[in-house]
Amino acid sequence: MRGRRPKQSRGRRQYNGIPRFARNDIHATMLYIAADHGGYPLKEELKHFLIEGGYEVADLGAEELDLADDYPDYAFKLAEQVVQDEEAGGILICGTGQGMCMAANKVAGIRAVLVHNDFTAKDAADHLNANVICLGGRVTNAEMAKKFVKIWLDTEFSEDERHVRRLRKIEEMEES
Ligand code: RB5
């Protein structure tokens, strides 16, 4: 399995061994964002929205619209950054969000999910403790995307035992 392990516990950022993505503190929340050509226009709009909202945002590309670029390149680059900083989150955008999600989840420590409505945005945080969300630039417009990202950022992981147990099973698979 490729990818590095997340950093060791820093207390409040972990729950029963599961690294928690920091939320509700925009000054502590570093967000990485990346997109291929299918998500490039949405990335640009979302990036400016988040910066105006006070988030620290690092854009990992694409730097310009390139119809020949490949989503795994951006997914792996962003995922490698997020696993090195458990307080960071990531937003990946391709045409559907699906390819980015597949690729990002190959990196150990990444919990990437596809978000396409309010329910999946909330579930991404409170049940799944997702440290990366994936959006589809061809299926989600900018206003929807801004709302979904805010829901994800403003929702805390529930810490319910059943959700921790399920996430730990995924971690154990990664470690085996
Ligand atoms: C690229 O054409 C497209 O396949 C990609 O952006 C994405 O939709 C994959 O899931």
C-alpha cells in the first residue's frame, strides 16, 4: 500500500486512534485543493470563496485548464499532503468526483468520499470523518459546491463508537 502513515496522536485531534480532521476553527484548518480539467473552473471559484472565508488554502493544481491532464496525478499529490498533516483537509474536483475518490483512497490514511448533496456532505463529517471530499465539476455547480464544503467543514465527527469501529477496520486493512 503506497502512502505514509498519519502523524502520531496530538490528543484532541484523535479519537480512539482515528485521526480527526480539525473543523470549526478556520485559523487552524489548512485546506488543500486540486482539480483536473473536469474540475478546474469549479476549483478556481471554490478556492476564492474559501480564502475570502478565512481559510488557508493551498492550490496543488491544475494551474491552468489542460484538457490532457490526468486526475490521479492531482489526487496522489493532494493525498500525500493531507496524510502528513492530520489537521489538514483536502478538496478534489474532477468531472464527476469519482476518479479523484478512487485514486485518493489508494493512499493510506486518506478517507476520501464523494459529496453530491447536503446529506452526503454532512455524513462525510459526522459518520465518516472524511479528511478529503471529492466533487464533480460537471455535476455540481459552484453554489452547490460552496454549500457542501461549508456543511462538511462545519460538521464535527460524531465520535460514536460504531463509526470509530468501522473506521478502525479500514485502518487495520491498510496496515495489514
Ligand atoms: C476527465 O475527462 C474525467 O474523466 C474526469 O475528470 C473525472 O470525471 C473522472 O472521474
